[in-house]
Amino acid sequence: MPDKPSDLVQGTLDMLILKTLALEPMHGYGISVRIEQMSKGVFRLNAGSLFLAIQRLERDGLIDGEWKATENSRRAKYYALTDQGRKRLSSETREWGRQVAAIARILEAS
Amino acid sequence: MSLLRSIASGLRSLFRKERVEGDLDEELRGFLDMAAQEKMKEGMSSKDALRAVRLERGSLEVTKEVVRSAGWESVMETYWQDLRFGLRVLTKNPGFTTVAVLTLALGIGANAAIFNTANAALWRTLPVADPQSLVRLVAVRQDHRESNSLPVGVAEELRRSGIFSDVITRTDDGLSFSYNGSGAERVVGEVVSPNFFAFLGIRPALGQGFSVGVQKGQWAPEVVLSYRFWQRRFGSDPHVLGHSIRLNNYPFTIVGVSPQDFYSLVVGFDPELRVPQMPPGQSLSQSELLSSRYAEIMARLNPGIGIVQAEAAADAACQQFLRDDQLNRHEVNPTRHIHVMSGGRGWQGDLAKYRTSLLVLVGLAGVVLLVTSFNLTSMLLARATTRRRELAVRAAIGAGRSRLVRQMFTESALLAMAAGAVGLAIMSSTGNTILGFLPQGHINLVLDLSPDLRTLWFTAGLTVLAGVVIGLVPALQSTGNNLTLGLKSDSAASTGDSRGAIFRQALTIGQVALSLSLLATAGLFERSLANLRAADPFPQPDRVLLFRMKPQKELYDDQRIRILTAEVVRRMSTLPGVKFAALAEEGPYGSRGAMRATVRASDGRTVDADMDIVSPGLFATLGIPLLNGRDFSVRDDEGSKPVVVVDELLAQRLFGSDDPIGKMVEAPLHGNDVAFEIIGVVRATRYYDLHQTPPSMFFYNLQQAGPYMPTLHVRVGSANPEFVASEVRREFGVIDRDVPMFDVRTLRDRALDTLAQQRLVSDLAATFGALALTLVAVGLYGLMAFSVAQRTREIGIRVALGAERKQIMSLVAWQGMRIVFIGVALGLPASFLLTNLMAGMLYNVHPDDPLSFATVTFILGMVTLLACYIPARRATCVDPLVALRYE
């Protein structure tokens, strides 16, 4: 690992989880591994914040959980994106893009 | 939508807690296992892998707590847990809980009771339809004074003007009542306009109220009983409707019973019955009251009309009437204007003068609540100290600080709630206490003391406030320190709680100061009362019986009253046990209002003086010494020359040092100035008012001036006054059973009535002071006992090193008394401030009266010394061997 894992920008974890699940349904650990891989180790999630976010998303109806067997033949809860979740992901992605561009413009202004 | 989902899922978790928790458990476990397996694939041992995962990702238990406590249902659940735990803790210590609840309940109960009374007397709105739209009319007289009494014609004028949606009138007076041939009883009747009940929108408890005919102006002798009179006199008989009663000997038919919650439009007043006012031009010889030409007027605003607007219109509408009305024009002090005031609370009546006393009591009760809260806070702090270990253990196994604070807080809230409930019970069982202090003369003061919503809110508010005060401090205190200290059992930890101890000391100081102020108030009022009692001019007032009687002037002409009253005096004087009997129109402490007159000497000098109309023998009956000349005699009757007796002050003012006997003075009698010869001089007394130095006074002769409603005064010799009272009643029934005799009491009781305002404050302040003092003593004792227990080792060492018992004792006692000294030092100036606010209510006592303050400080000192003495003594009994082995 090149650097110490850094903290997520506030409010982005939900979006990252939605993005991860957009590819395929996955269990909690899978999500955390995927986010770690995709971010090249910059983001490492601890269990508390991950499951808090999962619970929140499930409660809001953005993802749906289902118990299934894993490849190692143990039970795990797999989460899949709902239609609503898909919509939310695309709107949040758009919004994020706008914000990043705006922030970049501000930072490069000087 | 998402809110619904959240609620649904929350409910699911609440009700299927085991399963949901199992799910979360398994999921988290799986997560950590998978992470650990990953590590093991990289070559770690399983133990190292688990450890690494725990470090990187967080431990299973902590994560579970974090995730679980995020949903709202978990918040609910922890509250529920706290509640159950709190109840368990409280029921495990029933002794502590009982004392704590009772202490606080006394504070809350005292406040609730006093607030309830003050509320009923001063602030409550009338239990009638739409009280906000009611207005009462006030007359502004020629001399700019305001009066509630207006010519009845004004009401008619206002009705015609259409400014108000409706108008009523009311007035009241005593009436002779008889039922089924019973002897005459005196009742207070209210004469109201026939639309009274419809106007107020109140449905009678029985019957329909006045008949339609009466309401349309066809007067009929109908009467509506008050609920309480119906209960008292008719035993709540549901069949009274249609029965006939007699008022001043004229038959009336009962047509209704007013509702239970309705007393009257005058606060503190509950007339026994109501009869309709007669239309203009009609009258009944048996009762002048029915066609009374003056009345109090209340009106209802039309919707959308403000008071100012209504006042302008009403005044304009009535101006012409007031100018033309014969009655008003010939009045000495005619009405010039009409004011409109909001009337939702009715007329203030006789209770208005207790306003200050009641407000003072509300304040004093607040001080009591402070003392009880301080006391309880101190108790809880002490307990929190002993619970340090429990709290430390709970913190160590994962309870957050906020959770601990919340837990302690829940316990306090439970205590406060229990205390609030008990306080309400105390309130309803002591509700009448304050009313008991008020004089119950010929018109009773009655209040509806059933607690209303405002009282309940007030009590609930106090309960919450008390809960916060008693809960916050101990909760923060006990968790503020480093909790891990609590786990160590060495003595450093147990004495390391100095912050809590200091706080408890501060609370005790506060209690001392507050109770000092209560005691000082009680002391000052007690002295004022003692001064007032000492001013009582009549010897042995408990052996003077007073009987009021009322021959209705409509039924008894002057001559008949004269014969009757002379007969009464003659026969009562010969009763066994009676030393003297005499009559007076008002008598001592009577209402002085109309009893003033201007006396003119022959050289033109005038003096305004109090007066009374008395029969021969009154001075002897009361014990007023005759200084010069003679008393009236039976021979001074209407045929002989008019005579008066003056007091020494009047004699002195009119004639200086000359002998006044035989001198002539002019005084008004029945509207004319009449020349009277002075036949006697008596000692000046505080005849009407104990609070004031005696004014000049003179006495008319009852046989010449004619009484209206005389009071029979009977001085009892050595016999039992109660026996004599019953003999007098019996004899009176023989003489004339058509004249009601009522309001039987001793002169002492009547004197006490005039002191009601002082007695009210003084007695309750004394009770509160005693209560506060007890709490201080208990609190101080607790604090000292605790401190001695904690210092056992230190004391043991001191004893081992040769300290004497006396030294140990003074060491401990000084620690306690220091608190008292500081408390007194703070309390004295605070009390001076408080008592100076009440200076106007004191009599012949300076609000800084050193004797009162010295006395109460001494009492406080003695009681607190005792509270310190017991623990101090215990400290001297510490056996050094046991103490040093103790830890």
C-alpha cells in the first residue's frame, strides 16, 4: 500500500456502494474489497461504517438484500440494486460530476 | 415513502428483535471471517489474521453496537431499557426511593396546592360559553371613582342600542328563607335578569332555569337553587322541581338547580339561590331586592367588535340616559361615564384583597421547591458516589458516556414523575387549607378548587423542571470523573470524589440560606400577628358571643324591630350563664364602610368620625371602659331627647380639655342633621380595624337611631360558651322564629378573621420553614455521616496519634457548622431583600427586625448543630484498630 488509507469524502460512501452493486449483486465483504481494489487501496472501509450505510440504503429501498450461499459455501447476504437505486446512482453520479468540475475550477482559478 | 419504510423496518426490528439481531450478527461475522481468510491466504496465522482484521476493520461487538444504535427503534429500545433498569434500581432501594419521592412530592404538592388556589381566586376564566367575549361595565362616578354598580336602566339602554349581543344584570343580598314550614334561615340570594342562564350558555343541572314566560318579561316567583345549596339543604333531592319555598315570606317555585361547576360571576361568591329581576315598574313589598334599581352589568360583545370600540359606543348610547335618569341625577355622586372591561374572569369580589398574600405564598412555595430539589440532588449525588463502581463496570463493558448520563437521568425523571403524582394527591387533600384561613362571615367565600388544565400543566411543568434539576447534576457529576478510578479499590479512589462532596456542600449551603429566608418571613409575620393580637382592645374575646340577626325590613317596620330587639336584649340578659347582652348595628370588626359621619360642635368645629349604633349595655358587654358620664339606658327612647356617647379622642378633638358631658353636637340621622346631647365618654379602641390606630368614634343610641341588621353580643360569665350559644338560639326561636339568626361566632374568631391576610402568610410560611428546616437537618446529617464514613481511616489515625475525643468531635462538627455559617451569611442578605418586599404586609415590625432574625437564626443554628452532633459523636467512637484494618 503506497499511502495510508484515507477517509472518504462525506456522503460519498452511499454512492460508491451503489456503483459497486451496479455491476453485480454482492455481499458486504465483497463490496468493501471491490471499493478497495477500484480505489487502489486509497479507501478502506471499516465494518461499522459499511454496514451502517448498507442498512440505510436498504431501508431507503435503494438496495435489496437476500441470503445466498457464497463460492466458499457459506451463507452471506447479497445485495442488489433496485430500480430506485439505479435511478439514484445515475442522479448522484451526475451531481458528483458537476460538483467535482466546479471544485476543480475553483481550485485552478488562482 | 422512505419514512414509511423506515418505520416499517424499525417496527419489524423491534418486534422480531432476536431474528434481526441474529441476521446482523451473522452478516458481520461473515464479513470479518472473510477478511481474516484473505489475510490467512497471505500467510498469516489465524490468530494474527483475526487480530489484524479487528484492528483494521473494528471489532465485532463495537461494530454491532454502532450499527444497531443507528436506527430509531434502537433509540426507543434503549429508552425502554433505561426505563426498566431505572425502575429496577428504584424498587431495589425502597427506602431511598420513598424518602426521595416524598421529599420532592412535598415540594411539588405545596406549589400545586397554592398555585391551584391562586389560580382559582385570581386567574381562572368563568365556566361559561365563550368567556372571552364577555365584558363587564364599570361606572365612572362624578368624583372619578370607579364602581361596578350601575343604574339598571343602563342595561336596558345597552340592549336597545344593539352594541352587544346581550346584556345581563345581577345584584345580591341576604334573604329570609323557609321551606316546609321550617324556621327562617338566612340565605344569600342573587337577583339576576331573566336571560341570565341563556346569556351565559350554561345548562342547569336540573330543570330548565327560568320559564319562557319569565324570560319574555312576565315575571313569576321562580327560583333556581345553587348546586351546593341544593345538596346541603335539600339533600340533592331530584324531585325538588315544582316545590315551593318562601323568601321573605313570599312563596317561590323551584324551577332549576344550577350546574355543579358554576358558582357565580363574582369570584369567591356562591349565592344559595337566584331569582329573576322584576321588570321596571313592578315591585314586591316583601323584597326590595327584586326591583333593585342598581345592579352590576355584564354584556357579550358582538363578534368582531373590540373592547375599545364597544366602550365608545356604549358610553355614547348611555350619555343621554345618564343625564335624564331621575335616579342617577339625584344621586350624590352620579355616574358620568361607562367603562367596558374584559369580563371573562368575572368580578373580583372579596377575594381581591388576598391577591398579595396569595402571590407571596406562590413565591414562598417556590422556595420550598428549591429546597426540596437541592435536598434530593444532594441525596442523588451521594448515591451516585456509592454507585461509582457500578458505573465504571458498565462503562468498561461498552456503555457510552451519554448512555450512562441518560440512564441516571431516567432514574431522576422516574423519581420526579412519581413525586409529581404524589404531589397532586397532596394538593387535592390539602386544597382547602388556604380557604380555611379566609374569613367565613355572613357571606361565605367559596372557590371551585377542582384542578383545571392550567393547574395540571403547571404541576407537570414543575415535575419536569424538578426532574431536570435533580437529574442533571448527579448524572454529569458521576460520569465526569475518570471512571476507571472507580474500578480501583484503594482508598485514593473513594476519597478522590472531592468534586461531588464540594457540590453537595454547596447545595446544603443553598438549603440553609433558603430555609433561613422562609423562617425569617414566618418570624416577621408571627411578630406582626403578635403585635396585632396585643392590640386587641377587648378583654376575654373568646367569652363574647356574636349572633347576627336580620328582621327583613320589608316585613318588620321600625317600630316592630325596636320592640323585637328590646325584647331580645331583655330576655337574653336573664339567660343562665349570660353576664351582659347588648346589640350593635355593626359591632367590633364589622364593616366600617358606611359607618362614618361628620360631627359638628356648637362652635362650628367638625370632625369626621367612625360610628356605630348600639343598645344600652354594649360597652359593658365588650369591656370598653366608660371614662365619664353614663351609658345609654332603656329610658333614652325615641320619645326622649337624642343622646350620643363619644370616645375620648372625639371629645378631645371637639372640646379640648373641657368636660364634654352635657355638650350638644350635630350629627346626621336618617338624612337630617340632628342635635344630640353627649351623655358619656368611653375609652378609644381599635373598634373596626386592628391595623389602625383608633380614629375618633361615637355611638348612636339604637333605640333612637333604629337598627337594620343588628348583631347580638353576649358576654358569657363562667359558663361554657357553647352551652350559652345553644341556649340563646333556643330562646330566640321562642321569641320570633321568622327572623333568621346566623353567623354565630366569638369575638375572638371575628378578630382572627380580620387578620386573615397575615395569618395566611404567617402560618404557611411557618409550615414551609419547618419543612425546609427538617430537610436541611436531614441533608446536613446525611452529608456529615457520609463524610465521617469516608474519613474513618483518617480519624482512626488521628485517634491513634493521640487526638482527644473532644478534638475529633469539634473537627467533624466544625466541618458541618462551617456550611451552616456560610449558608446563614448568604441567607441573611437574601432574606432582607425578601422581607423588604413584604414590608407593606407587616404590622409594627421592621422588615429587618433584629429580634425576629436573631430568633430564627438561633433556631436554625440549634437544629443544624443537632444534625452535626450525631455524626460527630459517631466519629469519636471510631476504634483506631478497626479503622486502620478497614481497607
